[in-house]
Amino acid sequence: MLRVRISGLILLAFLMSTVLPAFEAQASRWGKSYFPDANVVTHDGKTLRFYDDLIKDKVFVISFLFTTCKDVCPLATARLAELQDKLGDSMGRDIFFYSISIDPETDTPERLKGYANAFRAGPGWLFLTGKPEDIHAIRHKLGERSRILSDHRNEVLLGNGGTGEWARNSALGDLDSLALAVRGMDPKWRAAGGAARTNPKIVRFDLASQPGQALYRRLCAGCHTVGRGDRVGPDLAGSLGRRERAWLVSYISDPEKMRARQDPVALALAAKFPAVRMPAMGVSDADASDLLAYIAHLEDRHAKRSGPLQSLFALTTHRGERLAPELVKGQAVAVVFGFTHCPDVCPTTLLDWSNVLAGLGADGDRLKVLFVSVDSERDTPAALAAYMPSFDPRIVALTGSPAEIAGAARAFEAFYEKVTDGSGITFDHSVKTYLIGRDGRLAASVDLHTPDSDRRKVLDALLAER
């Protein structure tokens, strides 16, 4: 039953994302008179009023989960983590995520915090619990009325508390279309021309030569990388060398069964990643084999890449000269994308890396921090030169033509988008810092919410490379 259920949900999500309009919200009378303005508690232990603090005048995405869920919840939450990355610094500023536990007696704030940390929830993403009667009243008003935990609704609700617009969508479908639908909840974004980009695109996969591609994108990419470091689960690079194929097929097909029979490797993985266990997703042995073939393809492609650093050598530094390969040769490199008119995330990130460089002492001279502006029009070398004295002098700012900046962003798979509204021009962009080893290959990514101890471990490993 579980396999049929998950396969059906994925098929439904695919149809929703490729057939239905990305923005189909209807005006609603749902307001304060409709919602119980009950107290809810965040994963950080803060008590908030559901309507006044979270719904009123905000654009948001609401999902339902429970942390002991063994199938759809971790998959859907991983997809929301990917969506969070696509929305960039709009998160916590223009857009908010609320993941409401439907098992509040089990899901304490402490338990939800572990779940939030596992999925690297950033600013604006709250995991909510509260008194059972209050959570029941809220979820009932939101249309989630299942009596059995495992039967809860798996759609996400998109809403704008200021305009009263609401829509249902799925986190299991195409994330680009979902990102457009979420942004489409903001009338200012639509008025600035965003609505013209909300038509969904057909998602095409290379099923003939890479039959595992679609499964990987839908089921695996939210929790795993291939060659980019651990995420919610382990980095899959080298998995075919570390494990026997038969073991991998069995584990992908039914990890819960492997844990139940006390398989030592399965139990070790559960201990290493305790907050979220890989669910049984209804994958057949044949599908698992296709996934392994696609993972091997990604690993081969990753190994053959010359490294994303190459894309930066076309850019110009804030000193007015092209970035020379000698400047970063043999060093660990941290790459940040942003722009000088950014009001908060960019200066905070650069100050944070200034502190990191100072804290590394002499080792700080072996780490090169690069700040790539996505605002080629305003961030000239002269403008960057006036901006950078606020930060550690070892940090180098880079700019270039729109095409050169776009090429650099593609190499790092970083997102940015120019936004024009009544207040002027701004950019939504990825808030990650990309860490590159001395071999020129991408090793990991971190952000302002990565624990200092975790970041230091990565940096120590990169600086120790020979």
C-alpha cells in the first residue's frame, strides 16, 4: 500500500506541476474572523499568535508533517528545502514557510529543532507545534482533517494574508513552477512583470539514456548530493565503491526493512543522521538499479569537471584587473554571490567571513574569499572598491558583464534574479557560500545558519589538503 501511495502522490504532483497553471489562487474571505488566533510554538521555543504573527500581511507556504513519519514527510520537507534555496534571500523577507506538526504531543520544539536543522531551515522557515486542541483547530480550518497521522494531506498551501488569496500546490512536482507560484502570491511581484513568467514549463528528462534521472530529481536530490558533501543524508559520491551493488539496491528499495533486521551499515547511517531517516519510497529493484546508474553518471561528470573556479577567471576584481589564476592557485576558496545594495544578507555574510579569516590566524592567508556581484550594472569595479573597505582586506570582490556573471552562477548552480518594483531594483539570490578545495573542486556549501563547528571542520579539512 505504501508503494502505491507514494507512487500515486509523485504522479499527481507531476501532473499538477506540468498541467495546472502555476498561479491559480482565488480571492478568499479567510481572515482573522475565520482563523483561530491560537498560540503556536516555533522550533526555537518562541510562542506566536497564528494569525496575527504568521498569516496577517504575509506571503507564506504551509505544509503538514510529523517527525516520526516514515514515508512522505521527509521527502516533501526535502523538496521544500530545495524550494527554499530557489527563493534565495526572499525567504524571511518576502516569503515564509510554516511546517505544522499534526502530532504536537510527540513533536516538541526540541524535536522539531532537530528536524529543522537536518533540512537546514533558514530565515523565515518555522516548524510549529502547540497545544493539541489549538493545532487541531488550525489544521481543521486549513482543510487538514485526517484522523490517522499517515493519511494527512500532502499538498502545500500557498497564501497571502494581506490579499486573502490562497492556492493548493505540491512540493513533489516541478520546483521551478512552484517557486513561480509562490512568488505569484505577491501582487508587487506580479505588477513588476513576474506574472508573465508563471506559465509552467514541461519538465523533460532523458529517459532513454538516463532512466534514473527523473527518480533522482524527485526522490533523492533534496537530501543528497553527488560530490558536494553531506546534506540531510550522506554524499552519494563513491557509494558504488564503498558498498556492494546488491546491498545498495536492497537499501534504496526498503531502508526500513534493512534497519528492522539490524543491518549494521543501515544502523550506522541512522546513527550518523539521527534527525531524519531515509523513508521507504516504493522504489522497485529495477528503479534502484536505474538510480545507481544515474548516480554513477553524476559522479563521473563531477570528476571530469575542470572545476567551477574556471568561470571566475573571466571576471574583474574591485581593483580593476582580471582575476588571475595565480591569486587562488593552491588555496582553499570561499565564493559568495550577492550585490552591494543588498540591505542585510550580503554585508552580514561578508562580515561573518571577515571574522572567520581573523579567527583562522595565519591560516587565514591560505583561504581566499571571493564576493561575486550579480549586479553588473551598478557594481562597477569602482563601486566595489568603495564597498570593500568595510570588510577584511583579503576578500576580493568580482564583477563582469551580465553574460560573464551568468556563466559563473551556472558553474556553481547559484540562483539570482533581478527584481524591479516601486522601490527600485533589487536581486533575489542564493545565500550560500561555496567552498572549493585546493584541487579546484567544489567541496561543500554553507550559509549563515551552518553551525560554526561544522563549518570549521570543513575548512580545517580543506586547509589541510596537500
